Amino acid sequence: MFTVLKETKLLEGEAKAKRDRNREYLMRLKVEDLLLSHYMEAGLLKNVKQPEQIGHWGWDAPTCEIRGIVAGHFLSASARIVSETSDEELLAKANRMVKEIARCQKENGGEWAFPIPEKYMHWIKIGKRVWAPQYVCHKNMMGLLDMYTFTGNEVALEILKKCADWFLRFTNDISREAMNEMMEIEETGGIMEYWADLYSVTKDEHHLELMRRYERPLLFDPIYRGEDVLTNMHANTVIPEIHGAARAFEVTGEERYRKIVENFWSLAVTQRGMFATGGQSSGEIWTPMNEQSSRLGIMNQEHCVVFNMMRLADYLLRWTGDSQYADYWERNLLNGIFAQGYWEGRRLDNLCDAMIPEVTTVAYFLPFKPGSRKMWGSEKRDFWCCHCTLLQANAFVNASVFFRTDDGVAVSQCLNAETNFELEGTKVHLSQTTFAHSGENIRIAPRGTYVINRPSEVHMILKIETDSPTDFVLKLREPEWSVGSAKVMINGRQVEYTKNEGFLSVGKRWEKDEIRFILKKSLRTWPLPDRKDTVAFMDGPVVLVGLVDEERVLYGDVNDPKSMLTPDDDRHWIHWKAGYRTVNQERGIRFVPISEIGHEQYTMYFPIKK
């Protein structure tokens, strides 16, 4: 099993840049706006606000039935960023929110602490439809629990214990049959996972009982049997419920829950196939198994689905130590989270565009149809569910890099980061920086060597420092995109390694050492499962898209992308760029990483003819 090394901090790089933009967005949101619906429900709004005075609209508007969900995501994201960075300003803001929610709970009678009326819950109990009140409750409780878990806020935990008392009474007289029916028609979010999380903290058997009450047998049972019930089912309703099974396995040890999770992964990913980016959904529903060609539309890859599937991959990676889950995580980070949130335009790329530089919020979907555009949400007028997962997704990346193993430490992602941990009383500091390099065409310069062509290798430099010599095994993920044999060099000398479950292992007595981990990448194609002649192009783990507003046939060898693409505009000052352009075609097309697309039209899949 893998265990997250919690004292991990991101170093300079794209992940840290996204986290910092996320922090800036969190700080621009006002507590009064985030808690407007909480105040209204508690009768604490001093003055009735006029429409022009209301700061949040869209799904956080006081007229929306799921208002207030962003408050929970705000707390969750803030807690994680504070845990990583010790940001006192952000902590003070989040602590203030917790204190205010406690005040609202007191005004509501001592238990109800939510931004919607209690009657919404009683309505669903009698079959009257209302939009996902338990989803709203879950998001708020999730944020509060993260404030306790990551920052030690005791007030947050006391709020949650009282909320649990309310839910116990609410569910006491609901039969299993009625609960099943209610969960089939009403999105509950990850509330089962939350009750398991709460139980892990309190060890209160009532909280374990709530976890079991919020199971969804009509979904879990067929998945346990290995039946495909996912095709055309709403994707993001299902995934958080599977998180519930995953966390239930961790707190109870019951193998039934683990089998549900593993069977779900097989049904949702292994057997279903995926788009080049790692997504499996279109129009918010699961695509048919290995039949994605008819689902290239304007509503592919919902951001929430990307985030929640990455969280599920994290569960499975920690249980198994199998690199396939880290590969999936990486693909979705680079071509999902990074492609759908906090895009930043750079003036150098748009010299004549007065709108640049510009930073966006989130793209609810990542369209895959030819000639697509990303639709970016506004900062305060939309607040889709994906605004909410945007906050969390860019706050939890640091927890994906380093893991404690039974015999040492594993490095799971090619991200710049550092961590501290102890092994049998010995303090260890581990850092990693990643950069592109080229194993070919190196010219000797007056001050050393430099690379003259587009890098074909990725080098990770890891530094280990211990306060006394100590033995442990260092595991390095060999990604699925790596070609040829990886190289591991310690203090300038190449060393042998063993390989298991996609990780390369090197054991020695460490004290002050530098490890260079060298991977070779290449340009490759990723076909649609049911149209092998229609492909996307990938540069290692990165999906490339063509800057063209229509579908175009390309001519070349479908298995040899270099017959169609060549590097384009690949160097600015000291930086390598990642663009390509077509060759041997009637009309040229430029290709760039999908994460670099802002407002341009693009096409991802191209039919190939010889």
C-alpha cells in the first residue's frame, strides 16, 4: 500500500502556478457573498439585498435550489492550500467562515447548518421533487470536515457532529426500499464517503450507520456482479457514490466494497476505452463501451468527472501501488484539469490582442467535435458545479507526488515538488525537479553543452538528504508514454533497477545523493476505439489539437505520426515550446497542447488516409 506524504509542497512549475491562481481566486471571493444563503436561512441577513447588491449568481444565486455548494468547496480548497503553504491570510478567511456557519447553526436551532431550507429534505422524503438538497448538505459538510482534518479547526468538527444528529433523526424512519428509491432519483454527491470520513475521525457508531444508510444498492449490486449499468447513465452522479464504497472499504475492511470499486473501474475505464485526454463521458453521461466515435460533441469531458475519476484513481493507486492509476491521473491532470481551468493567455503569443494577458476560471466541458471552442465561466455569475471542483482540483495536486511505501518512498508524478518525512527516526528531505532535455544533437558551447533541437527526453532530478545514513527503497514510476528503457543515475553513475507494477526500484544507503531519472518520449497517435483510422496526436502524455475550424483528412501512416507532423516554432529565448505543424498535406495546420488553448477553435481527432 501507498500512503500520502503529507508534508509535500509544490515547487515552481505549472502545477504551482495553477495553485497560486486558485488561491488568488479564493481570496477575491467575499465571505459575505459565499455565506449569503446561509445567512438568509438563519435569519441573519441584516438588510434585504437588491439584485444589484448580490455578489453571486448562477448556481450560487439565492433563487437557485442548490445554492451554497461553493461555500463547502471553498473551505475544502482553502484547508488543503493552508496545509501545504501555511497561508495565514487564507486560513483566517476560512476560519471566519467556519465561525459564521456555527453562528447560523445556532440560530437555526442548534443542528441545521445549511444554506437551503430544511423543508427541502422533507419534500424529497415524501416524493416531492427538489434539486439535490443532500448534495448541497454533503458539499458543506465535506468542506467543514476538511477544515478540521487539514487545519485542526475544532469548531468545524462540533458543527458536523450536530449535523449528524439531524441526519440520524431524518433517516430513522426511512425504509431501505424508500431510501433506495430516493437515491435513484436524487443526486446525493459523495455523502456516503463523507459519513465514512466522519466515522474515521469520531469512531461514533452512529456515523458508521449513516454511511451504511447512504449506500446505493441498486447501483452497487449489479456493479459487484460485473454488469455494465453505466452506459448512458449520468457520470458524475455515480462516481462520488463509488468514492463512498472506496472509503467504506478503508474504514471497515469489508472486501465487498473493494470489489465494487475495482469492478467499477473495469467497467468505466478498462473495458469502456477512453478519449485521448482520459475522459469517458459525453453530454454528462457514460459513452458506450468502445464506441466513442459518435460522441464527439460540444459536451465532452465534464470537469467534475475528470476530478472525481482522478480521486478514484488515487484510491486504487494507494491500495495497489500499480502505476496504471498514476498514468491515468497524469493524463487527466495535463489534458483535463490543466486544460479546463485557469488558462492564462500570454502576450507573446497574441501580440495584437488587447485582451491578453488574461486568466480564465473553468470550462464546464472540453468539446471534442471538429472546430470546437472552450466556453469559460465567469468568476461570479455562473458557479456551476465545475467552478466548485475547480477550487478543489487545483488545491490537491501536491498530495499526488510522493508516497510512503512498506520499504521506502515512491515518486508517482513528474511534477516539481519537495517533501519531508521520517524513516525509523531518521529525517529525510526529498526534492524533485523535472525538465525537458534532448539525448541527441548536443553542441559544445563555451560555457558547457546545450541542446540545439526539440527535446526528446524528460529528466527528473531528485535530491535526497538525510540527517544520518539510512537504508530504503526509492520507487520511480515509468510512465505508459515512456519509450525504450529508462535510465537511473545516482551521483553521476548509471545503476541497475528492478521493475514491478510499473515502478522502478533502487535500494541503497542514502545520505546526500542526486538521482537523475531519464525517460524518452515520442510523438504518437491515439485512435478512437471504434474508428482506428481516426486519431488524436499525443506528445508523450500531452494531447495536441489542430488550430482548425473543421474536420480535415490528413495523409500519412496512421502508426507513424512523424509522417504528418513536425516540430514548429519550438524555441523562445531559453524555453522550449511544444507546438507542431503538418507536413506533406495540401493545407497546413498548426498543433499545440490542448492545455494551451484559450479562445481558439480547435480539432482533436483527424481521419487518416495513406
